[in-house]
Amino acid sequence: MGAHAIDRGTHFSVWAPNARFVGVIGTFNGWQCQALHRIDDGTGRWMGFFENARCGDFYKFRIH
């Protein structure tokens, strides 16, 4: 869970089993929300990968 940077970008994941929408906002995207996708395995996890996110960027999850 959280943010995991690799050479090409950053993987984001969060547990939000009751959410209708989850996104990431941060310095890497001008604080504009970018959607994560729900993993369809019943665990309540949401995930996404963003090439422009790097180590040192600030971020927050937006959960509805």
C-alpha cells in the first residue's frame, strides 16, 4: 500500500473497500485528481501507475 517508485514512474495502491471512487493528487500532476482502478478480487484495493510521479513528489489519495 502507498507509493512505490521505480525507474519509469510510481505505483500507487490503497485499501478503500467502501469507496465509490479513488484518485491520487500531488505535485506530479498539479494537484489534479487522477483516477485509480478498483482491483476486482474482492480485497477492496485500488491501484494505478503514473509515469510522471517520482521520488520526492508529495501526494494524497482522494477517496469518495
